[in-house]
Amino acid sequence: MALQQNGIGSKRNGDTSSHHPSMNGNGEIQHDRAEGFTFTSEPMLEDIRRMQAEFTEERSWNQFHKPRNLLLALVGEVGELAELFQWRGEVEEGLPDWTEPQREHLAQELSDVLIYLVELAEKCHVDLPQAVLRKMALNRLKYPASKVHGSAKKYTEYKD
């Protein structure tokens, strides 16, 4: 599913946010490594849920957007996302070797994944932001920084 099919674009009218990366002299995107990457504050997940619900309703697609179908569509989109990384080996943070068209394709596939994930959560009545807060709290208990710092082991492999 292409980004345009979801009715959600990557730019908002009047967006003057300073969180967007800057362009260097070669027309390549640069991120300030000292500050790290941040998302813009809008749209929020609820905004995305509402936009997609309106998009789906306008097309009478709710009859098709049942949890199982949405999950399968999500998996398909994750596959399309994975194809962008296939055979590249490890890539550096910020994707410095990617062209602007490759980055835009990535943004579209990530958007498709997010849109399907948000719609699946809606259809399953999962308050995704609250679920994330609960899951992060659980992860902090499973992976205390003092015990796991610098290790990639699964929580079941740690000894007290």
C-alpha cells in the first residue's frame, strides 16, 4: 500500500518545525549527532488514527479492515520495508550512503507500517500510547541498566 493510498503525506501545511534535518552542500540530509534525532511533535498517534479512520470510512473499506486482514497487511508492509535493507549488510545510523529517493521510499514504507499498526490497535481496542508506557516499564524491570549495560543477552540469560 503506497503512502498516497493512506491519505497521509509527509509534510504538513505551515510546518516550520526546527526538528527537521538540514541539507549539506551536496543536497544530502544531515542530522546533528550531538542532539540526536527527534520526531516532530505532530501528528500524534491519535491524529494518525483519526486520519486513517476518516480515509478508510470515506472509501467504505471498514468491511475489509478487520484485525486479521490488517495484521496480514502489516506483515506485508514489514516485508517491503525489509527489502529496502536486504543485501546491504549493516548500515550506519542516519543512512549516510542512501540517496534522497531511497530515503523517501524508506519513509513511505515506515509510514505504511505505522499506519497499519495504529489501525490494528484501534480495531483491537488497544490504547497504543498507554500500552507502550506499560511495556517500557516492564522492560525496565526485565532489563535493569545496572545488570545489562552493554550486553545483548535475553533477560532469561541473566543471573542474579
